[in-house]
Amino acid sequence: MRVFAPLPGPITQVFDYGYFGVTFFFVLSGFVLTWSARPNVPTSTFYWRRFARIWPAHMVALVLAIPVFYTLAAVPEGSFLKPFDLGIILLSVVLIQAWWANPAILYSGNPAAWTLTCEALFYALHPWISKVLIPLAKRGALILAVGAVAAAFAYRAGVIVWPESALALVPLPVMRVPEFILGMGLAWAMRSGWRPRIHPFVGIGSMGAVIAVVLLCTRAPAGSLFTYIPAFSNELFTIACGLAIIALASASLRGKRPSRFESATQVKLGEWSFAFYLVHATFIYLALRIFGYQEPSWWNLLWFAGLLAVDLVAAWALHSFVERPAEKRMRRWKDRRDHARVAVKQEASVSG
């Protein structure tokens, strides 16, 4: 919203860290996929189900985004618009755009969809990381989770110390793998019986605490060790995401009373959340094109409310008429093929 209708004062500094929502999603993705994984599901079926889950809605959102972010005319200086380039847009179709650091490619097509390149890598790795993870007990899974976080911190430190080294050339999807592995390790530890007693308030509050600490450290005197903390903000927030997820999951598994996150409204919003993510930027930038930049003002909260409502309606429509029905049809098609293959094998074994 800062690109269209920002609020005045220091609150804008908090919005600088809105991208941490992606970090939370990457950790949560590893957790959910591992928590729900079943060993009898073939790898090909796993891949197909993930494809069915994200690609149909992504394609519709991409089609909606192209006329908003691209133009066939000359691009005005300082504009967010990009010249239409079919070759670059096709990279978004196959979800490989985030393997390039060039912003024109990284944020090509639907700019929000760069995260799907990371998710595609995560999905590709999940069955193979699971082969390492599944034999591990609770302690081994936690060691893997801690190791993933340590690797993320080590990488960030290496980039800070050697900014001109090859470390700076590591593709973005690879950089985000530790967040996914952290979620996987925590989920397997909990599947192995781990029930940490972390109050949900502590888990959720840790995310806010990280942002507060980072903001305070940006004001530290030059040369102070505290000035290095913001450079590790994403890694610190990754830990906070893990704490929040296991705190809520553990409380639920221990039979605590349902949290507000388990209400029918929250669950429904959660079902729409992927679609919401896909369309949110498109409508914000569409408003920017139509109404122009709004000067910082508290009246812009009305724009916040209005665009939130528009995005929610669009997310509901995308989920209800594209994402959910397409996924169901694609899953049924693969399930029928799997069942037919099993039936042929059983018949062959009987006749043999």
C-alpha cells in the first residue's frame, strides 16, 4: 500500500517489513506439507497434487496482472509499468522467474508470483528431504531444524563479510530453502511426539518483538554492534515464525481451547489466502494507475479498507471458481490413474 496510499509518520517503517509474511509462509509450507505427508503417496502423485494446487489459480492471476503491469506504449520514466515482453512473461508461466536477480525478470508477470518459484523448488525437494527426515526421531528432526537456521545465519554473515564473493550470486529460491526445512523439521519433531509448552502469546508475540528490535537497532549509533542486527532480520523472523507455528500447533494438540485462529471465519479466510496473495498487488497497482499516487494521510485508511474488500471479493472468486474446482478435477484424474495402475499390478500378481 505504500506505493499507492501510504500512511504518515513512523508507522511506514513498520510496513517496510511486510515482506516477512512471505517468510512465515515458507516456514508454514514446510510444516504443513510434512505434517500431512503420507508415506503411501507416490512421488509423482505428490508432485501432481502440488501442481494442481497452485498452477491453475496462478495462471488466471497472471492473465489478470498482465494488462495492469505491462504496456505496449513507451514506459514513462519512474513508472512501475514494464514493456510487454512475451519471452520474459513465459518464464512466469513455468515458474522459473525467480532464478534471475534482474527485477524485470524476478517480478515479471504477476510480481507476487516470484514466491511460487521458491515453492516449486521446495516441492521438488520435499520427497527427497523427507527420505532423510523420516528415519529421524524427535531429536534428529530438531537438530535438522536448528541446522537449517544456522545455515541461514551463516550464509547471511558470509554475504556481509564477503559482499563481492560468489555467495551474493546464490539464486533466491536456494536462499529460502532453510526456511522450508525449518518447517519440515519442526513438523516431524511434533509428529514424533514433541509437544513444547510455549504459550501462543509468546509465539505470536515473538514476531512482533523481532520487528520492534530491528526498528530500534536501525537507530543505533554508527559502528555499534546493534547496527548489524537488521541485516539478520529475516533470519531472526524465521525463528519467530517457527516459535509461533509450534506454539499454536502444540496448544491445539494438547487439547487447549480453540484459538481465534480456528474460528470459522479465520478458516475460510485461510482457504482464500493463496488466492488473496495472488491478486492483492494487481488491484493495488490498478488503483495506482486509475487514481494516481495518494499523498501520506490517515485518510488513506479508507483506501486500505476499500482495497482490502476488493481483494477479498476477488480472492473468493478466484478460489471458488478456479482454484478449488480445478484442483479437485486434476486430483481426481491422477487418483483414477493411480488406482488403475494398482489394479493392473494386483491382477498381474494374482495371475502370476
